[in-house]
Amino acid sequence: MKTAAIIQARMGSTRLSGKILKTLMGKTVLQHVIERVQQANSIDEIVIATTTLGQDDAVANEAVKCGVKYFRGSEDDVLARYYLAAKDNNVDIVVRITSDCPLIDPLVTDEIVDFFKAKKVYDIVTNAGSDLSKRTYPRGLDTEVFSFTILEKAFMQADEQYHREHVTPYIYENGSMIYFYRNAADYSRYRWTLDTEEDFTLIEEVYRHFYKGKHDFYLQDIISLFEENPDLIKINAHIEQKKL
């Protein structure tokens, strides 16, 4: 069975246009995301799911440069783009990651994927989701794992606009077996995703401290940095996450 990380990526962004190709320590944000996901032992393949818009030629080119596959589909029907990317690449188990997470942790991703594979009963295993009371990981380490079968069901049956504009809301609302994967300590107060200039400033500070040409810093390393430098969290503490 093939397990693939399908990474949503596009140049258009309402709050920080072109963010995934911003330069971070000599590489694009997208390249850093890919390199970190490539460290996950549970993942067989990476596919970048981008749009057919001309501006996203740059995203497809970056995928080629990084040596991973890409799929181009609808800008607005993200569920269809995601489903067709999985179908086109014969994916059995889908790992959903977004391209605005340059601190994604492959160790955490492996834990979640391995749990999904071992249990074999859940529609989706996630450390994300819209229910904030169930979050324990920093935003920016979001990993959702589900089968191609449940993705296909969502693609076939979802008819609300917000179901099509996003990948997993239909699964959360209609799945009978949903598992929220939790960390022992609650780190949900941390925001490590990239959506604004303030987010980029924070992520850049983390990279300046740790990145020396390879990705060898993970959740606990970054948590230690924040505990030693409590003012870091203030950089983007006022940023609100976009609602569905």
C-alpha cells in the first residue's frame, strides 16, 4: 500500500501572497517543507497539489527542482484537486500537509501515520481539526491521515461550498471514527504556521537559531528555544487563524 504526503501549495494567499516561495535561509519555504517531510520514514512519496493557474507554474517548477511529483487541478475545488492528485498517483493512505508549515515535524508525522496504520479502524487520525479543545500540538505541525476510500467518499458526496474549498471538513462532519492524536504536553498556544509577515519573522528567528544547512531540529528543540526566549511567542501572538 502506498502512503503519500499530498502537500497543498499555491501562490495565491489573501494575507501573504507568494509565501511558499519566500526565501528562508537560502531556500524556498516549500523546499524546506519538502525536505522535512522527506525525513518521515512512514511516507513513500510526496505529491505537490497545486492549481492550473499560470502563477502556479512556479510551484510546479519548484516541485521538479526538489525532485518530487506535482499535480495541477482546480483552484477553488480543493477537495477535487486533492482527490484527483491521490487518484492519479495510486495513493492508498493519504497524509495531508500544507505548504505553509516549514516547521512540520517528521517525527510527529511518523507517529500519527504509524498509529493510523496500526489501528486500521479510523476514518481519520489527526493532530489538527477545527475543534481547538482537542489540539495539543503547535499550529504548523498539522498532520491528517486518512484512506483514499474515505477521501473518495468525501469527493463524491460533499456538496457544501466549504466542503469543496477545503479537504477534510466533510470527513470530520460525517466520519464515524475520528481520532484526535494528542501530545502529552499541551503546546497548542504556539503558532508556527506561515500566513502573515509576523509569522514569517517568527519562523525566520527559529531557522536562524537552528538551521545550519540541514534539518536536525524538531518539536522539543523548538519548544526549548521558546522556553528560553519567551518573547518569541509575542511576535505573532496577536494573529488570528483564518476561519473556514
